[in-house]
Amino acid sequence: MSHRNARLTVHGRQLLVDRVGSGRPVAHVAAEMGISRATAHKWIRRWRCEGESGLVDRSSRPHRTPHRTPATVEDRVCRLRRERKLGPARIGPVLGLPASTVHRVLTRHGLNRLAWMDKSTGTVIRRYERDRPGELIHVDVKKLGRIPDGGGHKVRGRDAGRPVRGMGFDYIHSAVDDHTRLAYSEIHPDEKVATCAGFLRRAAAFFHANGITRIERVLTDNAWAYRKGLAWKDALNQLGATGKLTRAYRPQTNGKVERFNRTLLDEWAYLRPYTSNEERSAALTDFLHTYNYHRCHTTLGGQPPITRVNNPAGQYT
């Protein structure tokens, strides 16, 4: 497993080593693979010193943290937070700790916000989640540059894979059920009113086929199509749903579909170098099937979204 922002996976580093080992200049191989010469030399040096094990990411965790707050003190901080609902500025003087240290301890244990805790027991609970499937659907659009035939810079290198003028963009329309996290996406050439309305109808049909028979509310951002589009409002009326807009400049309000968009990029759009736009588009169906029926979801206790559709009252920790 490589770090989230790493340019190369372990397999990519092995390819780098193989190409340099065949006698090719490091600078040429680095340019092909979209990395700097310094990065290429780093992995070559590690491979020569440690072999294949040197190509694996090293942990960023320090070997020792001598100044970390002792576990017994952290327990007292957490107890005061749960039992008396005190903040860092009040816990600090009681225990003789700076408020900033108390805040870090609370954040480490997920107690930094009282809104995340049950008031009577002090147990950490989810901040916000609808009680039943279909009560709220999050909808959003993600814009992606189209891939030219033969691949972009991830396949052909940064110089050879420069953006082609006029390639345009794909618009990924997504809908996520708030309670179950069941997701549906489509690729379209635009985000016009008619496109958004048609997507909503097909998304509703998808949810209905998977056991979510009624959509009560639909949450979107403040794009014109959602605010003023007559076709969008007609689609809501046909579903018997109410449209709801996020606060302006507050994408966090639509956080569940925003987080899904990030997963969409990591596990589909940027998962591997595609050689054409059609190849990437074709891979979306498999990703959605895996996400909904097989992929472990941390918020659902390691279960895929479909399990919560089948067990809407189930409790996940």
C-alpha cells in the first residue's frame, strides 16, 4: 500500500527499477513516469541498498514520542469531557495542562465536539444521519477532463500527454442515500436542467429497484439547474419529493455525496491509467457494483451499503 499522495505505487517503483536496470538514463525514465529525477534516484538508491523491500513505503509514525501525554492523563481528560462536558479551557487548569494539549487529546479520541456525543451517556455517536432509507438523497456533479485516445499524461508521460485542445469534459452526476450510503452515478456531457432531471428519475428508479421505494427529500448545491430549472422541479413533483438547497459556499452541507466524489476519483477515475475515455467510462459500472454490494464502508461497520437497505434499523459502529 502506497501513501495517498505518492506518485508511484510499489509496482510502479519496480517498473522504474527495471527500466533503469536495463541501461536507460534515469532522467528519461523519470520523465516518462511523471516524477522528478530526485524521486527516481531515491527509489533506485533504496532498491540498491535494501532490495525489493526498499520499494515499500516506510511508516511516517515516529519510533518514539517522549513528549506525548501519558495514557493515564488522557483517560482523565476524556473522563472530564464525558462526565462534566467541560471544554479544553476548563479541563486544562484542572489537570495542569495547556488548553491546546487538551484539545489534541480530545481530537485523538473523537471527543473534540460535544455535538458528536450523546448528552446523557457521553458516548460518541455519528453527527448526522437520517433515520430511514430515502428520507434524504444527496445529489452532486463532478467535472472530469476527458481522456484522449492513447491515454493522457499518466500513460504517455507529462510532455507527450499534454491536454488536447477541444477534448472537453465529462460530468459525473451522482446520488447518495443519506441513511444507507447506496450510490448511483451516470456520465453526461453537460449539467443542464434536462440532464439533471433525467438523471434524478433514473436514480430514483435505481433506488426503487434496490428497496428504497420512496424519496422524500433531495439535497443539492445552488446550481441554476436545481434552483430555477422547471424540468428539475417537475421531476421532484413526479417523485413526490421536496427539493432542498445547501447553504451558499458550504459544500460540507452536502458532505456525503462530496465524500463519495472523492472515493469516485480515488477508486475509479484515477485508479489506473486509462488509454481512452471510453475505457474509463466502461469501468464505472464495475466500480458502482463493488461500492454498493461488496466494498467495506467504515461508517457502516465494515459492511457495504446494500446491507443497510436490507436492514434499515441495523446499528453500525
